[in-house]
Amino acid sequence: MKNAIIVHGRPEKDEYFDRQFPSPSNSHWLPWLQKELLILDILVQTPEFPEAFNPKYEKWLEVFQRFEINSDTILIGHSRGASFVLRWLSENDIKVGKVILVAPSILANPNVVFGFSDYEIDQNIIDKTNGVTMFYSTDDETSILESVNKIKSDIPNIKIREFLDRGHFTTDDGASEFPEILEEIKI
């Protein structure tokens, strides 16, 4: 049975503790995608990762390892979640399904984000998957565009979906739905 895991990004601390904002796994386009995948009979999990505003790779790994991951598993990561997915794939010798990276944030201040930047991307990562697609927008922050360029140079043959006006693919940028990801999963 196909399954999917959506790994959320890092919210700002004030947003994380503000009751007006949804939890990270229920933000932006993530709930919409979860529902669309369920309709396609794909069991999908959108776990909450601990202290999302102050992420530590090892703590996120403890949560992630609770899920069954195999060649039918689709991995989707947004921002810091994309960095998590890349590190996990780089360090594990397991075949997974499609991998979707959205506005990946792999470059970070190590005093703020722990373990999400200090690894080598496996240049053969595509061989461990049924394809890796990276979505980004040219109007995102400079650090995201630098991350995108690093990933492009480290992973030959990665599929790129470039946008001009989607920012960081958040609800602030109008992203409550993301049909392009769904299209990519269906291919």
C-alpha cells in the first residue's frame, strides 16, 4: 500500500506559541495535500515534530522513525522539512518512492538549527528513490535560493519545478493548496 509522510518546516517561535496559528503540520498547503492523498487511497501522515521553532535533527528523527518507510513511501518536505528528508535519505540505504522538496532550507545558522546543515548530500540520492522533484520560487529568500543552487549542484538530474511568484509556498504567499505537487505525485 502506498503511503506518504509530509515533513513540515520551521515556524517562527512567536507563531508557534500563538494560538491564532495552526500547528506546523496543519499549516499552509499541508492539510489540503493530506486530504487529496487520502482521496487517492494513499495513507498519509503529517507528524508534528518537537520544538519545531528550534529544530534538532535527532529529536525529529525519533518521531520520523516511528513510521514504516519503504519503496512505496512518498516523502514530502517543506523548507526545513526538506532538509530533514535530504539528510535522512543521504544517511540511510533504503529505497523510497517519490521525493518532493519544497523551498528547501539546507543552509542554516548552526546555533539556531541543529543538525540540518552539517551533512553531505548523497549525490546518488536519486537512485534511492522513484524520482526527486524540487519546487522553488525565484522570489523566495536568498538563503532558500542558495540552498536550491547547492542541491542542484549536488544532485545531478534532479527534476526542477521553478515558479516566479510563490515566495516560500506559505499561506502568507497565498499557498493553501498546491496542485502541482499532486500532479507530480500522480505522474
